Amino acid sequence: MSDPDRVLVPTLGRPREDEALAYALETFSDAEITLLAVVTPLDAPLSEGGVLERDDERTAAARESATELLESVANARPERVRIETAEGRPGTVVPRYASDEGIDHVVLYGSETGSTGFFRRFLGRGIAATVVERTAEPVTVLE
């Protein structure tokens, strides 16, 4: 299997996502990296809910957060990373984006892997597990 040409790193504004971006930049040194800022709908379970910001304000905030994430990664070459935004549930948006945009590999941080019994039942399936299941391209989940 050859190295991927196009790598997707989704960001949801969660801790340790910088590790996924750093991993993608280091591991796939010749690939074009897309940092996808996913804006979760206000009506989604456990989203930012309750804060009634306009969609364009939330999208701008997600893009700014992704830019800050890129700037926080040591030795990141911004010219290799393209920042995009998409609104929707991550488990749906990430696989669809990967397919539609010709992505060869997805890298994400699986922050929910430490959830136990009660929390996993309360929160539902983890985003990382859903992305792996629904994405045709290879997915690397960092823990």
C-alpha cells in the first residue's frame, strides 16, 4: 500500500486533537492535509446546545479554532494544511467528506475511548467508532 496523497484530520474542538494533526503531518510527510472543522448542529445531542448563535458565527468560530490548532502544532507547515468547515454530525460528515473529496486516509483522536458503561450508554456510540465503521478509506484512531 502506498502512502496517501490526501489525508483528512477532523476537528471538533476537543482536547488532544493537535496530536492527530501532528501525527498526520509527521507520518504522511508528502501528503496534502485537510483539517476539517466540524460544526455540530445545535439540535444534536450534547452539542453546544442552548447557545443560540447564528450558523455563520459558529462556522467562523470553528474555522478560527482550527487555525489556532494548526498554529499550536510544532513544525507545522501551514502551506501543507488546508482548513475546511462542514456542518453536521461528525459520524456522518467525516465519511461523506472523505468520499466526496477523494481523501485517501483519515486520522482522528479517539477521545471517547475511555468512556465506561454508564457514560457510553448515555452518550451513545463514540464518534471514532462511527467514523471507522462508515468510512471506506483507512482510518487511524489515536488514543
